[in-house]
Amino acid sequence: GRKCGGESVESAWEVCEALGQIPVKTKDNPGFILNYFLVPFNNDRLARLTSRRVAESGVFVNLVEYPAVPVDEARLSLQAMATHEVAQAEEAVRTIIESRKLAAEDVKAWRANA
């Protein structure tokens, strides 16, 4: 909002970019259009297993799945605040990527045994 300035805006901008998002500046009112990021999975089981692994790593994410979204369009939702630092965003991204890889291996093993 109007109390955010300088360093806070720069930090939020860098967090957005680190998460692969496109930040937007507006002239009419300081603030943020969007303060969360969605990571699509297109596989509910993979999203669920990934969210568990991410949570176990200490990164807070919300799993959004059916009935909030159509079946097999589950996603993780993350929030970024002006107080987050770029290093935290980069660590969250690494955690999600690694957790997704491990969860994909879990799904593959489950299918092999099913």
C-alpha cells in the first residue's frame, strides 16, 4: 500500500522475478496486483505428494485441488510478501522443484506396483 516504499517494493519485485512471475508497476496506487503464485501440476496425485514434501521442508504452500479446480488441475499456491527476501524465494523454488522430482519418482513407483 501507500506505506510500502523503496526497499520493500524492490524486494517484492525481485521475489516475483525469482519465482518466474512478471511484476507490474502502476502509477495510480502503490501496492500489488497479485501477491500469490500458482504452480500448476496437471496431476492431482503428483500435486498432493509434492505439497507434502514441500511442507516437510518448511516451505508453506497451499494445495488447491478438486473441487476448487477441475480434476487433474491441482496446483500449489504461494504467497510473497514485501518482507520476503530474494534468497527465500529462490530457496522456495528449489524446494518445490526438488520435491516435485521426488514426488514424481513416488508416483512412478506406485504405478509400477499397482
